[in-house]
Amino acid sequence: MQIGVIHEDTPGEMRVALTPNEVHSLTDDGHEVIVEHGAGRRAGHPDSEYRDAGARTAPRADALAADLVLQVHLSGSGHRVEDWQEAQELKLLRPGTVLIGLANPLSHPEPVRRIAEQGVTAFSLDLLPRITRAQSMDVLSSQSSIAGYRAALIAAGQVNKMLPMMTTAAGSLPPARVLVLGAGVAGLQAIATARRLGAVVHAYDIRAAAREQVESVGGIFVDLPLDTSTAEGAGGYAQAQGEDFYARQREVLGNEVAAADIVIATAQVPGKPAPLLVTEDMVRAMRPGSVIVDAAAAQGGNCAVSVPDQTIEHSGVTITAPTNLPAGAAAHASRLYARNIANFTRHLIGSDGPQLTSDDPIIQDTLLTREGHVVHPQLRALLDLDPAGVSVGAPHPVASERG
């Protein structure tokens, strides 16, 4: 099959969906890979490396004419209406073209309707099921690990202290204290990185199972007097709680936040806004010179005063809220992402092409659109479409399905 890779247009995005190593593996499988000129430059891969790996470098239109198009962010999946309208590459895609990438559809379902209207088949890898067979394709884990690492480094560079304990002729300096909120993949990597830098790290997560994971990477688990019996949902992800729970949680977290030199907030709930964990009053209670890195900013943020993609100062505390931390380590982030997406592509393509009707949960759970329809059950519900099964075949039926 022909596999296309295009230059990412999302502001601030430095990654590329496929690196030369994975191009080589796909061409060895007999596929033709077409890479848009300059697609990998910002991730450290000039066109010559792609050609050496067996790809053809070409204008954007040629890459978009491929049978499958691999992306970091799916075309037309931007969060703003103007992003959908300006996604010119969608208009260049043939009906039936397969797009594979990230769309964050449970939080931003409306763009998926626009993708369906183009007659494009789309897969979103952020919906991969948490099963053993899907681990080699797990984009969220690979990119979250990089996000946690970078969050710790950003915090260390902004705080007014050094992280490790140091003994000098002028006396000893105590280690900085770091508090990590949320102990998923990003949080655990933030803990491990801050520990390697010498900080004392405390961490909190509403999932009871997180204690062992936090302690395994050198953190001290913060045990709050809260009922968390319903905190863990399907696949081991945190589950949204009621506002009364979050209010009590903020109340008992106050002392931990006030004692920290650095707070790294990574708590997220799939398909929901990030929970508010750090209020404005809690920020005011922190020592001047302290730092908050709100790594959940793309989902609304864990800190009440953070501003997405900005660094501000509030009551002497620096708050930074990056929405795309992996892009800051584009070379390694792309290397891991490319491996994930290439593994998914190989899994998807059978002897007769993409297995779109497979009952494999890896394919079923990630399939968003097909032949003009939104087919993912959760998305159909979010878009107020008939939850009953869809019949494929009509070229652009979604417009008439609007709820």
C-alpha cells in the first residue's frame, strides 16, 4: 500500500509521525512510503534520511494521495472551529483514504463529524484499549513518559532553589521538595526524574493502586483521608468524581501544596476536563519563588490560575502550563511515536488491505469514521447521533445525521 506522511501544521508541533527507521521497516514489508518535503526536519530528520530509508519525498498533495496517511494530529481535528475550516488537507483527501493519528475525540468530538463528512476513514490512537497486545502501539504512554520527564526539567529550571541536597564549605543545603499530583505514566516519570535530580518527592493519586507504583520510583505516597473506592475506572484510568469529593480533596491537599517548592500537576480523566486540584488560595499559600507546572493544561488544567501555553507569576509563584510537552523533545518523542504508529499500521493492514470490519478491539475501539459515518459508539452519543448501528455506503451522510 501507499503510506503518506505530512508536515505537522499544529502550532508548536515539532514531531513527525514516521521516522526513517520505521520507514525502512515499512518498505521492507513491501509498502511505498511518501514523505512530504521537510516533514521530519524539526525532529532532526532531513529529506535525505527518508530517501536513504527507501521513502519518496514529494509535495504535500502526493503524500495526501496515499492509501494511508500517518499523522501526529489528525487533519481537521483542531479544537477551534477555524482549525476545522482551514484544514485544507482534508479537502485533498480521497474518500476512503485512511487517516491514523491522534484526535482527542472524547473531549473534542465535533471535529470528527467534519472528518466523516469528507468520506475519510479515521483512527485515533488515543482510544487504544489497555490490553497486552496493544502495548507496542500505546502512543499515550510513550508520549506521556516524555511529558513527565520534561515537566520535571522545566520545574527544576524555574524554581529558585537547587533540587539536590548539597554540602559546601559554607554549609549544607536541604533538598527541594516536589509534589506530583497524578501518578499515571507522566506523573511517575516526573517523580523518577525529580528523584534523579536529588529532590524529595511526594506524590498523590486517587487510585489506591498508585501507592506501590509511586514508591517503586522513589516517591513518598501522600495518603489522604478520602474514600477512593470508586476512583479507578476501566483500564486502570482514574474515574471522574463528584464535586463534593474534589472540594474535600482540595481541602486536605492544601498543606501538601503549601509545603512544596515545586508542584507538578498531571491528573487527567479520559474524556473529561482535568480535575481542579490547586485553587488560587492554595497558590497564595505557597512560598514566593515556588513553581507549578500544570501538565494537564490541554485538558483544562489542574491549577485554577494557569493559562495554557503561558508562564505567569501569581503571588510570587511561577505557574507554567504547557499543552504539548512531548514536542519539546521532538527527536525522541517522534522516535517512540513512529514505532507505535508503525506497529498499529502493520496490525491494521491484512493481506487484502486495512481490516476495517475486524472485531479486534484494537481496531474497533480506535475507528472513528468510515464511509461518511461517525461509527464510534461513544462519539455518536456525544454528537447526538442515532446510537443504533450505521449502514455504510452513502458518501456524505453525516450532515443529515446532525442531532
